[in-house]
Amino acid sequence: MGSEPTAGALLAAGNEAMLEAAFRTGDYFPARQLLTAARERAQHSRDRVTEAAALTGLGMLAHFAAIGEDLSRADWAAEERLFQQALAIQREADDPAGAAESLFGLGLVHQVLRGDWATAMPFYAEALELAERYADEMVRSEVHRHVGFFHVYVAGDPERGLRHLRLSQVLRERYGDPRRIATGTLALGEAELAGGNRAEAMRLLHEAVHQARAAGLSEQRIGWAERARHDAEVRAS
């Protein structure tokens, strides 16, 4: 009989299952089971870094599930607690890469679920500082993406925001996950449109629909891309 999977193996499987649910299937149950098992096994083996990463994963799972539904019904306080618990462990364990991801998660709670950019931005700023030094391309991409959103849609500085969003897309492409590349193209296309770069925006929005279909994304996510393209075409007519 083979040995039981390690906390790290459970974490990796849980994170992949979460992405499949978020971008393709909508079924979060397997991911929740795996991430919960990873947390429990890490606690048993006193692996604090993996325990925190599992908590961050559970927070991201809650977030992905929330954005696919009615945001007004999201339990933002529960999601916030998961990221806070993870961050406390990561600070204690001196895990700056993990802390960058949890800080980003806290920014998401306040920006996306509560509509509170003023509270979100300090979390994003600290996440960006740590991510640029310690995190992988995907975490860096996500933080640059949301900082870019702030400058494009809130601060009224589209050129500054687009620099962040263009870098975010470069990092996504370097990371190589087609699910993430498609959603990054969509976000960049919408931002280019907001910045007045209509021709580039239309190119990107058409590409986003193609990439979403090619990556086998969910009907909901393909629909988001198709609606963005349609709305841009209507504005251009």
C-alpha cells in the first residue's frame, strides 16, 4: 500500500481543483475537501507554512465561489477570517511569498465584496511590495491586475493603470495557464477601452472570446467575454 499524500501534495491538488471549479466546472466540493485535508495534515505535522497556504486556498475558493453568484449574499467576513488567519501564520513563520497572497486576498475581500477601495489599497500595496520580491508570476500578475483596476477605474489615471495591467498579462503569459491568460486578456481589453484605446481594445476583446472558448472555460466566463465584446461593439457603432 502506498503512503498517504503529504500536506503539500494535497494542497497542490486542492489548488488545481479550485481553479478547475472557478474557470470550468463550478464544482467546488472536491477542492474544498482537498484543501481542508491539506490544512488538517499540515496541522498534524506542524507544517505552519503549508497550513497557512491551505487557509489562503480556502479563502480564494470562497472568493471564486462568491464572484460566480450574487455578491450581495457573499459571506465576506468568513472569507476575511481565512486570509487573516493565514497571514498571521505567514508573518510568524517568515513566509513573505505566502503573505503576499494573503494580503492580496484581503484586498479582494474589501474591493470586490465590499466595494471599499480605500480599505483594499493598503493591502494591495503591501502585497505588491512582497510579491515583486518573493512571489511567483501568477501572484504578481493578480496584484498588478487589481492595482491597475484602481488607477484605471477609480483614480482616473488610465495610463498608469494600463502599465500595471499590461505587465500583469505578460506575467500571465509567462506563467502559461490558458485559463488565466484568457481572463487577463479580457481585463486588459476592457481597460484599454476605458483608456480610449479603442482599436487595441477591440482586438483584445475578440481575442479574449477566442481564448476563453479554446481554454474550455465555463459558459458563464465565455459569456462575460462575449458581453464585453458586444458592449464595446455597440459603443463603437
